[in-house]
Amino acid sequence: MGLNIKPLADRVLVEPAAAETTTASGIIIPDNAKEKPQKGTVVATGNGKKDEPLTVKVGDTVLYSKYGGTELKLEGKDYLMMRESDILAIV
């Protein structure tokens, strides 16, 4: 499917995971109460900075800061463009 976008420097394009629609006990969560996901999949990466190579790669599942990144809509899907420093962990 390849997106036609190449992040620059230490930026990473992440596809957020879908927001939870039910609680663990089965209660349905209405749209206005859903929390933004803080987990997603890396779909594109930049080349890193001269002295700081990127540690994430395409396909990694990552956790990122709650308000990290800039929301983008590409080919009808939602993505987040963020610096690698906004990524907290690879899971």
C-alpha cells in the first residue's frame, strides 16, 4: 500500500491504534468519552539526525506521549507525525 510520504530528520509517521469501544467489563464507551489512543504502529521514518540515528523502524508498535505529534489525514486514514523523542517505548 505504501504511502507517498517521507518524514524528515528525526520525525516518524505513526498510525494510531483504534480507540477502545468497550471497557474490560463489557460496558460500551460512547464516542465523546473515548480517550485518544497512545499506542500505534510506525509506518514511515526519517533518516535521523547526523549524530542521532533513529531507534524505531517501520512496523514497530510504539507508545507515545498523550499530546505528542501532529494529526494528519492521508488517503482517508488518520496518522500522527511526531519526533522520535515523543515516543516513549517500543512494545
